[in-house]
Amino acid sequence: MTSTAPAQPLFLKTKPKSGRANPTTEYSALLHTVRDAGLLRRRTGFYFLVFGLITLALGGAVAGILLLAHTWLVLLIAAALGIIFTQYAFLAHEASHRQVFTSGKANDVAGRTIANLFVGISYSWWMTKHSRHHANPNVIGKDPDIEPDFVSFTADDAARTRGFRAWFTKRQGYLFFPILMFEGLNLHFHGFRTVFGRGKVDKRWLEILMLTTRVALYLAAIFLLLSPGMAFAFIGVQLAVFGIYMGASFAPNHKGMPVLAKDSKVDFLRRQVLTSRNIAGGGLVDAFMGGLNYQVEHHLFPNMPRPHLKRAQVITREYCAANDILYTETTLRKSYAIVIRYLNRVGLSAVGDPFDCPAATAFGR
């Protein structure tokens, strides 16, 4: 749904009577208003508090493992760890956007430490991939988040699938959330493949040390404290919850929104707003999604600290209304339904023409 503007406008239309205003001027006006409101100032204290609370929860999870090590109730702790690691991932994501400290170096140190040592994801891999996404969200051939993986995000990619992939693709909307159980493992795999690969990696040996140390300590602790069967179950539950939570937090933001051609000429303001979706729901959704529910504002002002996004939304939503730019916001439940419908619609492209003659196809008609 499209939100409505507040009763008292904060902006006059920047669009002149004869055609649209200069796109650069439009975005600059919005940026200056947000900056003048103090919404780009860092909130380092907030992030120290959040990091402290998550780390306290991690300590509680470790205590829970020690107390429940001989019962299957320990799998509840595994699920809790999946949530805790995702919350750490939100912090690493924010540090990568320079939201935590004014110093870029301090942000990189914090982001790399949290991503590699706490979450087990390569910070360099994430930075490279996510920077490309922010520059060209939902742009075919430029946004890595819509490149074909196991799931196809465009009709052309779906049509190229064969065999089991085609069978899956036809049903990918319904299978999307179940398949996210493997996303945690996929993220760890991409991290190791990056740091041990041939491509350029910033601080390669530091990341290798961090990732291998994290995995070694984690596996050693689990297998020392739990029986082998319980240890494998613990790791499986933790990875499944981590993958589902990560996917459930990032998928609603762009999937099912307009996909732009590689050569499309869309200005920065409209490219970011028209391809992003906000998720309404108040403080509970804010905490659940780590601020990613303000996706429009996050894309327009990527270095804005999480606590300021809500105030920025009021300004941005009204500015878009005044300039006839479609601003999309819906609930979390509806966003998931949109994602499923969209992926199913894309998946139908893998079916092909139902009136094709199989025999003629076999003989190369």
C-alpha cells in the first residue's frame, strides 16, 4: 500500500509546472532537509547498548547450553543462537554503512570483527556484494541480489532452468521460506569461498584467521559439550533458524518490487524509492528487522543510524507524495505474501509453452 502524507506539508513541490525538476536538485533538497534535522549524526551510544544486550544474550545462551547439555531442550538454545547471530549481522551491516562511528576505519574494524568472528560471514564479501546492490537495486545485470542462484528472480533466468532446477523454480514461491533453512550454510560457504578464492580480498589473512578461529571454537565447544547426535542436531537447528531469520529480514525489502533493465535511465532518488518497500509494524518490527523495515530511507541515506530512520521516514514519505513518487509500505505478513506470489509468477516462466509438441521438440522443431 502507499502511505499518505501528513496534514502539514514539510516541502513544497520541487517539480515546476513545465516538466519535472532536475533529479539531482530533488534528491539534494531531501538530503539537506534530513541533514539539517540532525538525522545523519552518529548514535554510537545506541550501538554500544545494542551490542551489549546481544552479547549478554549470547552469554545467557552459553549458560543455557551448559545447563541443558544432556537434554533435547538444548535445541531451544540452538534456535536462540540463530536469532542472536542474525542480530549481530544487523550490527555488522550497519557498521559497513558507516552508521556506527564517524571514522571509516573504526567502522571497518567493528564490522569485520562482528561479521567474521561473531557471525561467521566474510566482511569483504559482504561489502563488495552489498555495495553493488545499493548502487543499483533491482537492476538486471548490476544487482547481485537478483542474480540467479538456486532461486530465480527474473523470468529470463527462470526460463533457462532445466531438470530439477526447473521443477523447483515452478514452485519456488511456496518453497522459498523452507529453502531458507539452508541460507545460513550458504552464507558461510560464500565467506570461505571468497577468502580462499583468487579474487581480491581486503585483509584476506585477517579474515581467514577470524573465520577459521570462529568455526573451530564453535564446533569444538558444541562437540565437547554435547553428544555427537545432539551436536549435529544443535548445529542444524542453529543454521536453519539463522538462515530463515536472515532471509525473512532481507527478502521483503525488494522482492516483488519493480525490476529495472540494465540500461534504464532512472535517477538516484526514484531508483532507490521505486525499488524498495518499507515494512510497517512499530517497535516490534523495528527490533525484529534491525531497522531494515525502513528500506526506502536506508537506501536514500545509507549512513543514517538506525534510531533516526523513523523520523526520516516522515520527511521522505511526505517529500515523495509532494513530488508524485510512489512510496510503498505494507505489513510484514503482506510483504511475505507478495514475495511468494512474485516468485511463483516468475517461476511459471520455467514451464514453457504448454502447447509445444514433445516429439517435435525432441527432433529440434
